[in-house]
Amino acid sequence: MAETTLDGLQMAEPAAPARGGELTVHALIAAAIVAAIMGSAYPYMVLKLGFGPNVSIVSAFFGFVILSVIAGKRYDRWQNNIVQTAGTAAAQTAFMCGILAAFDMLRASKIVVFHANPTPLQTFVWLTCASLLGVLLAAPLRRHFIVDEQLAFPDGMAAAETLMVLDPPKGLAKDDPAWLTARRAALVLGLGLAASALLMLLRNDAKIFDLIPEGWDPGALTIGAAGAGLVLATMGVGASYSLLSLGTGLLVGLRVNFWMLIGGVLGWIVFPLLLVQHGVLHDRPTRTAVLYWVMWPGIGMIMAGGIAALLLRWRLLVEAFRGMRGAGAGSDEFPLAWVLIGVGVLAAALCAVQYLIFGLPVWMTAIAIVLSVPLMLVGLRALGETNWGPIGALSNLSQALFAGIAPGNVLAGMLGNGATGTIAVTSEGLMQDYRAGYLIGSTPRSMTIAQLLATPIGAGALAIVYPALVKTYGIVGEHAGLAAPGARRTAGFAELLSGGADKLPTSALWAMLVFAVLGAIFAALEQKKAWKAWVPSPTGLSLGMLLPFAAVASLFVGGVGGAIWQRANPRSAAAYLIPLASGFIAGEAMIAVIVPVLLALHLGRG
């Protein structure tokens, strides 16, 4: 049987393993080790480098190494899928770094008064409750997004390919075509990994060798009339030298990449120029000033398009929950009864934690939990189609909502962002792993158990590592060693909203309404298969406005390259495109995890 993926690519779907063959002692030991590694390394990467690629593939490689040592010949892909899932679950807790960093920035702010400063133990309890709640809320959605809708989740596809390359079919003769194809796929993956890792090490943003610039930009090129100009480089227009982005573009496909590029042109060239020419922004605005405006039409489109698509397919979502309702002791699925009980307990615990630690009224935490569900649904759809999770931007929406509910209450907005974002973002990496598990025949129930076991490990690692990083490198002030761009956006947004939601630009809210309507229309038109190829992708357009233009440009190059390859030589593309893309993704992601260790050992410029 074959699994059809983006643009007609096919990946074999092996038979499921014997029940009980995944959660072995060896797998659980390796899972705990990898969860501790990922939970410790990811916060530094998010704060220092400003991005956090999916670590499913990185976790799979760590799992392969550790399982090969402790399990030997008993190693297989299904055990490694458990380890990989645990590593991803632990890494996803790093979203809270952005909130804690924003706390530090707001305490130093001269615009607002802010005193929240949780201890490591309080952080651990707070983060564990929110992240575990996210795991349980995501579990019932697996069937809808992975089985029924067959969304791509490209990192999950790449992770599945990696798991299979690291565990080739046993008993095949060396002249067997299947063995030769697997061997060549492994070689292609290895070459892609080495090239991506080398390029990352040589780029100046890695802080190691500083031999290659991070990307290309048009320099001082300015568009617009005198007195109303826009410097393109200031808007991030250009292209990044990133094989991770190129590999992601190979997997995402040309259609979505094309509309992401259109969204990028609108968000970072057309809209800024119009805003300057009409006096909404001053001449030669900063990228941050443009982001505070352009994020609203982007969020409006992605929210409306995602919700419209879900409403139009409500029967599939209902069937997904019905399928879980009958899950019992012998089922592959995680039982829905366990989900409901766990969600109730953890929701109550999170309400209590935020009240006891921060003094936030219980009803506000309840609103944040409810709000996390639509954010999760929309974010997962965007991630499944484009490989980019927009939760970081979408969670700012909760800040705006709480500015309306509790004007001037900066803490309420920050906690609303932290709770909704942590719950929702937990689902992103986990759904990628569910996709990988589906492709190799893993048991969803075992994967969910691994996620639940690993999440507290990640929360504990973050609670210990974050204050140590801030003490060592600093996060406040012009000379802070940790850039934390996402946290600075959140803190700046909190300062902007400190006077209430009416501080938002009126023109941005009107643009949000227009793009929300367009997003709903495009999502409805996409439901017709005959029309889909010609209808603008609301997910692609909106993410193009929210993501850095340089990353979008590199994704587009990958999409074009993949389309040309499949047209010119469909046979080799079917065999080697996914392994090559997987290597590109894995190489940079692995180096991104290793770089903080090298910097800590003073082996770079950091």
C-alpha cells in the first residue's frame, strides 16, 4: 500500500508492528534521555537564534544513536518513533521561553508597570499543566487531520522517511532493487544532511565560522516617491541561504509556496509602501512597525479560512471524535474518556495555578483555555498545509482580546497569550509525529503516552535552563546576548495595548475584516477539487504576510525546484525527493541544536 503525499509523491506504508513492541524499556529510557536533551537545548536556540525548527528529525537521529547503544539488534523504527515523539514533546515546551523573556522585558519597561516573576518551581508547575493540556486536546484531532483529511505535515513526512532510512528492511539481498533503493535514499539523505549542516555552520547567523552571510538582500534599494520611500532590505526582502527552507519548499509543493510568495510581496512590499504613502506610517518605517499593522490582515485571513474549512468539513471532525469515543483497552487510539477526564483535571489545575501564582481570576484562565481550541485547529491546518506553525502570531490575538476584556491589565494579556499559546503550540510538533507514526504504522495510543511522559521532563529542563541562560547572557538592554525576537514582539505589543484594544490602528482592523472575508471565500472555493489549483490559498497568503520574506523566498525556490524535478524525472523524484528534503531539514535543524552547546564552550563568536 502507498501513501500519496504532496504533488503526487508516494511513500510506502509498512505494516504495523506487534502490539506492545513500541513502549519497551529501552525505548522509554532513550525517550527520557532525548527529552532531557531537547528540553535543555531548545530554549537557547529559540532565544539566541530567534527560530525553532521542528526537532522531530533531530530527535529521531538522537534516538537512533542511543537505541543502537542500549538496544543493539532489537532497535527498530517503531521504538525510535516513540523516542522521537518524546523529544518533540519536550522541545515544544520552549514556547514558554518567549513568555518568560517578555516578562523580563516588561519588568524593565518604562511604559508599563509589571511585577510577575515566577520561580523555577512555579514555572515548572505552570508549564506542565498547560503543555499536558495541549497534548490531551491534540490527541482527538489526530484522526481528523492525519487520517481523514490527509494533510501533508511535511516535517512528519521527512521524519517518517528518516525513521525508515535508519531502519532499512531486514533480510534483503544486496542486489535486491528495494535494498538498493533504500541504500541510495540513505546516501541522498546523508549528502543533503551534510550539505545543510555545513552551510549552517558557515553562515554568520550560526555564530561559529562567519564565512557566509545569512542571506541576500537588495541593499539600499528604495521604492516609492521622495518623502514616502521604503527601503526593501529594512523589510527583510531578499532570500535566506537556508537548505532547511529549501527542503521544506520541496515538500510543501508549488501551489502553496506560490501564494506564500504573493502574500510576502503584499505584506512586506505593497502594504508598507501604501501605508507610508498615505501617512499611516512614517517614511522608511521599521520592520517591527510594519509587522504591528500587517499581522492583523494576516491573522484575519488565516483564522477565517481555517475556521471556514473546519465548518465546511464538520462531519469529518465529528466522525473523528466518534471514532475515539469507542476507543477502549484494545484500541490503537488513546481513549476519549481518558482525554475528557485529563482535560477536566488539567484545566482546573491550570486555573488554580494561574490564580495562586499570578492572581489571575479563574474565569479569565477558562477563557484562555477555550480560546486555545480554535487557535489549535487553525494552527494545525496551516502547519499541515505549509509546514509553518503560526501559533506565535495567533497567540497575540489573545493579547488583544484580553486588552478588551481587561483594559490596562498587562498581566492578563500576557497570561492569556502564555496559556493559549502553550496549549496550542504543543499540538504542532506532536501532530508532525502523529503523521510520521501514521506513515510507518505506529500505534497512536503509545505515541500519546510517550508525549505525556516526556512533557514534564521538558518543562523541568526549561525551568532550570531559562534562568541560567538569562543570568549568563542577558536578555534586557541593547547589549543582551539573547535576541529573543518573538518575546520582544510580545512585550512591545503588550506596551502598545496597555491603554486598551482601542489603541490598535483602525486601518489594520478594517484590513483584518476584509482579509477575513476573503479567507472564508477562498477556503470555501478550495473545497471543489476542480477549482483548488486555481484558487488562492488563504493559508499560504496569510503566512506569507506573517513570515520573514527571506524565508518565504527560499521556500518558493524549493517549491519551483521540486516541481521541475517531478516533471523532468518523476521516477527519481518519487524515490529521492523526500530523502533529499529530509536531509536538508535535518542538517540545519541538528546544527541549530548543537550550536548553543558550541557557544557555551566558547567555540564560536557568541
